[in-house]
Amino acid sequence: MAWFFGSKNKDEVNSGEESSQTIEKAEEKTDDSAAAFPCALEEKPGSGFPSGKPQKSPDDILKNLLDLMGVEYAISREETDDGIHFNISGEYEALLIGKMGQTLDALEYLIGKICHGGREAPEKRIFLDVGNYRKKREEKIVFLARKLASRVADHGRPEIIKPMSPMERKIVHMTLRDHPCVETKSEGEGFYKEIVLSYKKSL
Amino acid sequence: MKELVAYMARELVDFPEQVEVREIEGEKTTVVELKVAKDDIGKVIGRQGKTARAMRSILSATAMKQGKRAMLEILE
């Protein structure tokens, strides 16, 4: 800014004497701003966060990640009691969702991890969706769970739902929680587990 | 892709200035090597490798967009 004003003045004034004065002034101003700069930098690290680490904005992290991935996007944002919901739309929706929602889960997890550090129960959880994929998927899972449950109820033989992420398993468990004769159980190890629907023995 | 990995790693660790990323381009596959401070290795790997897996998923999607394959290796 100081440089800009200095050069502007120089153009307006014709006499050599005065122009050298303006240059001096301009230099003075640059010195001032240079002195002010380190202060501005020092303010950044200590944002008064208990762990000493400044809290990062999920909006910025999401945008930076999508920029670095090289995709074009539009983001809608909604803040509710349970957390912040982002919905991304654009040309590369399939890519951002990935196989079985893998990329979407990864982005959601990573943004949450960066924003909340290692804290277990953050006050604002981050929810990511791309082109309403999660919503459509939830409807599909509820439909599948009900269909398989009625099959188990009819035949008494257990049915297995192929491996799903914890959030998707939760949908199945919640859907069939009050089912009169079918119980649900996650089986396997790791992040993706199968769900077994079986006939309730203790009736 | 190098910038993407470097960004993710720097945001996760306690010592961002010690994050080093190297990209080794092969014919079909690009290998991205990530090196962080010794105390930060756990942060980029995560519980049961969850964070590393998330970074790999995002890297793979980015590579796929460019018609490539990419692998992330975390060096000790």
C-alpha cells in the first residue's frame, strides 16, 4: 500500500526536489509496515485454544482439499445442533464419492480429524455429502434391511449384508431395533464389517 | 499430488516444518513418499491405520482423475 501511494504522488509532482521527498516518505512508510508485519504473524499461533493448537475452520480445509484434488465444486452449508453439514455438487461427484463411498468417508474423516485433533466428542461434528449420496444411500439401506428382515422372519435362516462402514451399519441396527423376531449383529474385524440378520432365539 | 499429500500431512502433524514429500513418477504408477517428524508418525497413520487409509483414498481419487495410479508410502 505504501509503495502504491508513493509512486502515485511521484507521477503528480513535476519538480525533482519534491519527488525525492515523496520517495523518502514512501521509504519511511515501507519501514513502518515492515515493522508491523512480524506482530501480525505473532498473533496467529496462540488463538487461545486450550491444547495450544489453533482451531481450524472446516470450510477452509474442505475448500483447500478440493482445490488440491483439482475438482470444480459448489458447496452448500448447514449448521444444526448435531454439527455442520456440507453438501458438495459439481462435475466430479462420482469421483468424490468413490467405491462404496470410500473417498467421501475419507474426506469427512480427515476434515474432522484436522479440525478436532484427537478429541473424542467434538462440539460440532463434520458431516459431508456429495450430491445427496448419503441420503439416497440411507433410503436404500433401510429398504434392504426391511426386505432381508422379512425374509429371515419367513424362513428362519440368517441373512448376511455385505461389509459396510460404521455409519451405514448404524442405519441397519436402528431400522431393525424394534423388529419383533429379527436381531442384528455386526461381524468381522476392521472398519468395514458384515451384518448378520438372524431369527431371535429367546421368544 | 505431491502438494495434496504435503497439505494433508502438514495439517495433521505437530511439526509441519518437518514434513517432506517426494514424488517418484513411474510409467503407470506414481509413488508419493511422505516423511514426518518421528513424534508425528502416529498422527499420519492413525488408529489402526485409519488416517493413512483416508489419505490414500483421497490420493487415489486425485490420481484417477488424471488417469493415473498413485501409492502413498509413509517412511520411518
